[in-house]
Amino acid sequence: MRLTVKSWIVQWRTVQVLLFLYFSGRSLGQIRYSVLEELEEGTSVGNVAVDLKVDNAKLYNRNFRIAYETSIQYFGINIKNGILFIKHKIDRDHLCASSTSCLINLEAVMDNPLEVYRIQIEILDINDNSPYFFSSENTVAVSEYTRPGTHFPLEGAFDKDEGENALLSYHLSSNDFFALKHQISDGKSYSLELLLLKALDREHQPVHRLTLTATDGGTPKRSGTTQITIQVRDANDNPPVFDHSVYKVKMLENTPLGSLVIKLNATDLDEGENGDLVYSFSNLTLSVAKQLFIIDQNSGEIRIQGVLDFEKSNMFEIRVQAKDRGLLELTGRCNVIVEIVDVNDNSPEIKVTSFSNPVQEDALPGLVIALLTVTDKDSGMNGKVSCEVPLSLPFQIEARFENYYALVLKKPLDREVAADYNVTIFATDGGSPPLSAVKTIVILVTDVNDNPPTFLEIPYIVSIVENNVPWSPIFQISALDPDLNENAEVKYSIIESTEGVPVSSIFSVQSDTGQIFALLSFDYEHNQVYSLRIKARDSGSPSLSSTTEITLFIQDQNDNHPMILTPFPSHGSSASEVVSLSSNVGYLVAKIRAMDADSGYNAWLSYEFKEPTNADPFRIGLYTGEIRTVRSLKETDEGRKTLIILVKDHGNPSLSATVTMNVLLEKSNQEKILDYRHVQNNDNYLTDLNVYLIISIASILAIFLLFIFVYTILRYQKARTEAKMSRKTEVCPDTAGKWSYTQSQQYYLYLCGESKGNRMLKSQSSHYAWNNENHTTPTGDLLQLHNGENDVMKATEVRKVYKYDYLQVSLSAVRWACVYVYPFQTSAPS
């Protein structure tokens, strides 16, 4: 019969659990089951997989597991079918003692994705304990003078069960003198007394034997008995009486030791020892209450002698008795209910139940990184906890359900900004003052290839001296990648040009270091500038890359000797000039022309006599090469002068060439000179023809001057208009403060500048060809570089000279620029 009733209770509880889950449990992410205590091991409690709506096959793949809060694992899970079963037999009376409700909390955790569910299992009490009395036999002394209607307190029975199973009713065996009376409060019996119905007669019957039976309210009912022996005696016929049968007191759990709980007062109408009372705890008072409280046997004061803890027990029932000191001692009894009031004396506890670490830096916001359980043993507002993390972090706390929180990614991560985070979690309760707990977890951020290599300079401007050794390193580029490991391993390569000579035939780059090698020896006179593009690619997947451009300027070396031009047809030849002895001082004897294939100072030529002492009466212009007389020639001078002219450049070291010129002195014909110079002087020499000729010349000169004036005005207006539309150009002298000249048939254009940005300037080089008959007339176009209206550009560095058709210069937002024009055949420097 007991098993049948138990099965019916299980079925009814199952229906209740299913209804509860349907209406509320699933919306909270929580499952609740009810199970009877003392069930056999292996008994099924419920199917977790069905209630969570998870396929049984996925339980193993998602690493389904149960986390326990109790030291004993009372339940197990069948991973194949999701059935939750009893693993150890449960004794509710041992597990939850006198608590009205008995709950076991479990956590069901699944990965991929990470999910946590709370499982509450209510342990239902069964009537497995019979009521029992602490004493199997009680003796009560009653004076024969005791009046009918007198009450005699009795000790009641105790039942370890709860609820209806612990609700006791009492029955006294049939007799003529005594009846049973008891009071019930809050479903419990607090006062049990014998009521004397009629006067006793010790001489007629000195002893009465009664049986007291206690029966619980369970199904089936259980009972316990004790024997009561009534001894009829004389005297002391008034028992002690308390002011109240039940006292209720509230105490804070942090009340200091020795504090007064209550002072009891019982009165006895007797006198002397029959009215002198002694207070004590009855046998029905639990041992835990006796450890926490103490009573003064004389004054009836109950004080605290142990530490109260609301979290262990929030209520104590103390049964107190007062006995007189009479020969036939009488006893009065009362109950003291002590309610423990919670104070905020427990800080929250943070427990990380699941943690996904590390986190990739490309993780999307909303990713659950960790699951937390935050609990507080206090109750009410003292146990209500709020959880948060600093706002400056890219994480936030989201409440899932009661006491469960998720640490969620709030915004995207960047490992290059922060490779790890110390996330401090703050949990604060609602008490006054509030208590808090702190827990720090370290979150590592793993790298993804999200940064391309970055060159230190864009573009690179490099200079190298010509005549370098082939296969020699000329420059090293470097690109940085803030990623890690293979994502930061940079490889370099040359980007081939689609036009012209392949770049790989001129340059080579070492893929690991970025060292650039020249595969051939450069010749400034052949090519003055090279341009190549380099790609830097990391080893990530997918790989990222970036490019840069390198402009290589070839610097000139003084590797070309001066070359003698006209009037000498070939190097090492000599020429002759005839000079009349009648030539004036400063007479131009000859002009030595030379050129140098180099540029700059390396092509700046100077002329001098190799043997100056033998050159009299001639001198040569240092920079013009003009040989002139320095005095009047005399017949005593040598008729033949051999002049050795040394032409050298200003390079370091200087290179030179020599040429020999023979000067023949011719004697003058005095007669012819006198006949020519002494013409008849006639005052009337001016004729009409001469007058007309003078007038014609003056008219032509006036027209020419008028034309020049008009042309000058027009050019001035045009120049002002062009100045507003273009930038002003400054022509700069060289560092020596002079114009540099050499005997050449070309003008070279020098560009200098400091730049920002990335711009390519293409210009046709300016060529000035010299007419052999009239070398003072240049032909060709000269490039003028403007950089804005009224903005005079400064020279900072002479870049290079370009003699080929197209010049390509890499500039970056030119800040200063100037143009140097070096003609190679003119007069002396000014």
C-alpha cells in the first residue's frame, strides 16, 4: 500500500512540474523537478534533453555536463538519452533539517554555442519518520488537594518530517480523572497539558497510569507513545504559570555575544520553596538552540552565547520550563520563538562557470566570452546583486537569469592596440551599506592578418655614385607590419615595368631583408635616374601587401677628361695663329674651346698656360679660354711663340688636357699703314650724299627704337599677366656665387627641391645648340618651373642633370625648387 501511494504522489508531482515549466520555467532558462526522498538509486527524475528541446545526439557533441553545488552528487545524467536519474539515495531530513523547503540546484552546461541552464530539484518529504517522545515514561506528581480544572504541562512528541507529515495530534488513553488539552499555532502544537477533571484521592488510588499517543498527519499515519504515571501526593498544589504560553522575539544576526534575548517571568501562588522557581530548557529544545542560547535558572533571562547566522538558520524554537522547589515539584512550560533578522554581512561571490579564451580580434560584437554565477547568502535586498565591468573596456555584462550573467563583447577588438585585457568584474549587493566582490579575468586577443606592411618612407629618394661595383648593395628598404608571427613576416619583390628594359635586369631585392642590389655599373653620362617599384607582402592568409616607389639618382664622378674643340680637330693636335706686330693691347689672338662630359664642378673648366713665364706677351682667360695680348708687340719679340694651354676641370681629383698653339708675329707694312691713315683732310668733305645717308640712318634708328619701346611695353604687360597665372621662378646661381660655363653644345637643366606627397614631374630636357659661326645665339626651349604666384622657391639641394629626352623626378608636394642653367660656351663668369 505504501508503494502505491508513493507512486501516485510521484505522478501528481510530475504533472505539477510540467505545468510549472510550461508557464514559467522555460522563459527563465530554468528547469524545475520534484522528487520524493528515499527513492531508490537509478530512479528517473526527468528528461533534460526533451525539456531543453535538444536532440539527444547533440548532447555528447556539445559536451553536455552537470555542475553540482552540493558536496554529494545526488543525481546523474545519461548522456545518450538525456534522462536525469537519482545517483545517491536522498534523506531530506538529513539534507535540509528543519527547513520548510528543500531545493538542490544544478547547472546544465553545453558548448558550441556556450549555454547554461539552471535545474532546481525540489526534494519532497515522505512520512518516513514516526513521532517520538524523548522519554518513554513521564512521572507527574499531583496533590490530592489539587482542584479540578488544574493544568499540568507535558512534553510533546517530535517528528523529523515536515509539513503535514510532521503535524501531530495527541490522544490520551481512556480514564475518568484526566483529559488532554493542547494548543496549536501556525500548524504546530505549542502547548500540551493534562487537565484534571475531578479531585483525586490518594488513599483510594495513589497511582494512575495513562498512555499518551502522538499521531502525525502523513499517509499512512505514523504514531509514537509514552507512558504517563500520575502519583497522587499531598501539598504544593499550584504549578508555575508563565505570562504567555508563546513568546516571539526578533534578533539581528550580528547581535553581540551575551546580549539579552528575553527575560521570562513565571508565577507560583505557593509560598516558600513551593513558590521558588528554577528555569531551564526542556528536553524538546534542539541541541543547536542550546549551543546558541543560555538561560539563567534563577532570573529566567535568556542570553546569546553563540554566533547567530541567518544563512544557517533563520528561526529557533526554545522550549522553557519553570519548576518550583516543592517536595512535589510542579512545572510550568512556555515556548520562545526567536526569529533571526538578516543583516548584510555576506559579500557576493563570483564564480566563472565557463570561459572562452583567447578571443580573435575580428570577433563580432555580441560574442559570449564567459558565463558567471554571482551569489549572495543574504536575503532580500541584502542578497540582490548587480554586476558590471568598467565602461572603458570593450566588454559588458548581460543578465541572463537569476544569479547568472554573461560577459559579452561590446565592440570590435584590435590586437595592435591591446593584446590582452584585465577585465575586472564588480558585483555589489543592495544592502546598506552595500558589500561588493571583485574578480579579475585575463582575456587574450589573438592576431588576425588585418594590417598590410607599411613602408617607412613613401616614396624613397636614393642617391648613388656612378661606377659602382656590380652586384653591390645600394640601399635597404624596410616595411613594418604590426601583426604577429606569420602575419608580420614580410617578403619583398620587384614589380616589373610594362615598358622599357625589365627592372629585374638592373636591380635585385633580397626578399627577406629588403636589401636592394645593383646588377650593373651605372654611368651618369648614360642615365641619371632610375625608378623602380617594390612590393612588400606578408605571409598571412590571405596575405596583404603594399607598394612603394624608389627613385634612384646617379651622382656624377669626375671620370671624363676635358675635350678640346675648335680650332683643334683632334686631341693632341696643334694650331697656328698669325698676329701682326701692330695689334693693339687686348687683341684677341685665339679662343680655346673645350667641353667635359661630366657635370657640375666636374665639368667646370679653367684655362691656363702650362708655362706662364714663356707666354709673354700673351695671357689667357681663366674661364673663357681667350688668348689676348697684354702689351704692344715689338719687333724684338720672338717671331714664333709656342703656347701650351692646360685645360682642367674642378673635380676631385682634377682631370686635365693640353693643347699646343703656335703664334707667328708678322712685321707690319708701315707704308701701307701711313697711306691708309693719312687721308687729305677737307673741311668741306661732307657732301649731299653724306647728308642723305645720315638722315636715313637716323630715321631707321628712330623707327627701331620705337619698335623696341612698343615691344618692351607689350612684353611687360604679358609678363604681368603670366605672373598672375603661374608661380614665380627664381634662377639661382651655384654655390660659388658665379655662373658656371663650359664649352659644350648643350645646356643642362638642374632641378633641386624638397617634396611632400607623391608626384612625378616629367620634362623634356632643354637643349641649347651652338652655332659655330655665332656662338652667342642659343636655340631650343628652357623649362621654367613655377610654384605659385608670388612664391619664391628656395634651393636646398641640386638634384641631377638629364641629357636624355625625358626626365622623371619623384617629388612630394614640392616645397622649394629652383632652376640652374649651366651653358657650356660663353664669356667669363660674372
